[in-house]
Amino acid sequence: MAINKDSICTHSGGGGNGVLSVETLPDVEETLNKELPINQILCGDNRILLSELPANSIDLVITSPPYYQQRYYGGGMGNETTPELYIAELLEVFKECLRVIKPTGSVVFNIGDKYINSNLMLLPYRFAIQAQMQTKASLINEITWVKQNPTPRQYSRRLVSSTEPFFHFVKSKRYYYDIESYRDKADTKAPNPNSNVGQKYYGLIEQSDLTPTQKQKAQVKLEKAIDEVKSGQITNFRMKIKGIHAEAFGGQSGGRKQQMENNGFTIIRMKGNKLAKDVIETPVATIKGNKHPAIYPVKIVEKCIKLLTPVNGVALDPFMGSGSTAIACKKLDRQYIGFDINPDYCEDAIKRVMGFIQSPRA
């Protein structure tokens, strides 16, 4: 029976797992995804729910598991008696996530850290190392979330924690990657042709220990690079000068190290947009009336989804919590699947998605 997309329903599933369905899909996508609970939030143990998904079926798993002994999430992980047990539980979920992603897929885990007896446990990194050791997953990046509004706690003997890692894992070299979609719009602006680009290098050349001939050649090459920026041939450049800047370690004959040795300088031209960096700055999210104690921002999920999934791809969040992943998918024309063991969180996430469907926000 065909059911209109974005219709809302609630029902119970078998196997002891409550199923709270947010949406269903048109007939064609029901056929394509008949084995996947597309655009649904399922309430139950994610280890059981993950085991019911077919292998190689998901484009992206992105999630933020409960932090270790930080809050009570209403059952589930996070309340283990030791850090080792906590990491072991996370790895059990992680291995299932690897199984269900496509060869072109990715897994992104955001994990918070914990102090015990004034000692930082480094739990995210202990997890990441074990994930590499116990599976064949490759760690592509640690994307750092810089919180613009960290919890305002005053410590006299340590600094306030204001960052968290998002680990990007893959299981093959074929992973989908759209780096242009990851860049902020502000990053695509061309430099101002009338700016002082490159001017600082004139002074550095004069201060250097280069020979007069090398200095003259460096100035000529510098002027050429500046002209290339102003004409739009390149977006920017960097100049490294022997004795001023550190020399590259290693390198091949004919490379930048060799240019530094022969000419006393090298120029690194940048074509295209600014560097896509492994740092995302955004505030901690708050939603009035939402019961979830740790809401991670939609902006981070959006950037990862744009980077790692095609349009209409499927993103799974096995710790759906407040529903940020579902909202990001709705905004970006992706499909989502969400799991959470806490019925209150599932209910809140469904209400949040319903509210977005009825009144989308940019």
C-alpha cells in the first residue's frame, strides 16, 4: 500500500523493540529500500537493531555515543564500571557499524572525554586506537569540534575543556568524498586583488642571508606570484626562504627541498579554494523542552553528511538522541535511520522532525 512521504505514525515492532516511525517513503523507494527502515526512528538496543540491517547497505554512520559516566541517559551505554568496559561496549557497536556501511561508506564517531581523580582518561583516543587494532578500518581524519560556548566552569588547576573529536573511519579506499561540499561558502571567496598579498616577503628576502643574485631572483619570482593572484590564476601562495623558514624534512630531488638548496627559496602556489580544514567551530546546541542532556549541533552533522554522502544517500545514527542527524538529513535531501534505547529521546526526536517537516527552517 502506498503511503505519502512524510506521513507520521507510531506503532510497535516485534522482537521486543518498540518502533516509532516518523516517515514512510513512496512506492519506488519502498522497493529500493525494502530491507531498511528508511526515515524511521526505532526505539531499542542498537546492537540488536544493527544486527538486523543488511551488510553494505548504509552510506554513512554518524553518531555521538553516551559519554562515560557523565550523565544518566536512561539506560544503555555510558554507565559501565570501568573505562575499559565502556570502550569494549563502544567497539561492539562500532564493528556492527563497519559491517553495515557500503564499501564507499564512512563511520563518524564523536566521543567525549572524562576526568577521573583529576586525570584525563583520553577515552576518545583509546577508543580510536582499539578500533584500528581490532578491525581493518582506516582512520582518515580526526575532525575537531571547537565549542564556541563551552560549559562555564571555573577551575583553578586546569583549563576548561572546549573541544571534542569526531573520528572519520572507512573500510575501503573507495569511500565517497565530496570535499567541495564540505567547504564553507566563505572559503570560496577569491582574495582581494588590491590586498597586500605577498608584500611581507619582500622584507623577509632582504633580511635573509641569500646572495644578491638569489635575492634578485626571489624578488622576480615573488612579483610573478603576486601577479598570478591578482589575475586569478591562483588564489594564494606561500614563500619559504632559506634561513628564515624551516626546511622541509625529507623530500625528493626536484622538490621543494631541492629548490631551497639550489635557489634559497621556494614558492608554494595554491590553486582553487582555501584549505578544507579538520576543525569545525560551532556552539553547543540547546532546544527548549528537549529531554536530552547533550545535543550535538546540526551544523557538524550537516558538514559531515555533505562531505561523505551523495544526495538521497542513507545516514544512520545508532545513538539518535535528540534527532540532530535526522534534521540534517531532511535539510540536505538525504534519508536517515535512527536508533535509541530511551523512549523519551525517541519521542522528542520524532517531535523535532515533525516540527521541521511542518515548518522547515534554513
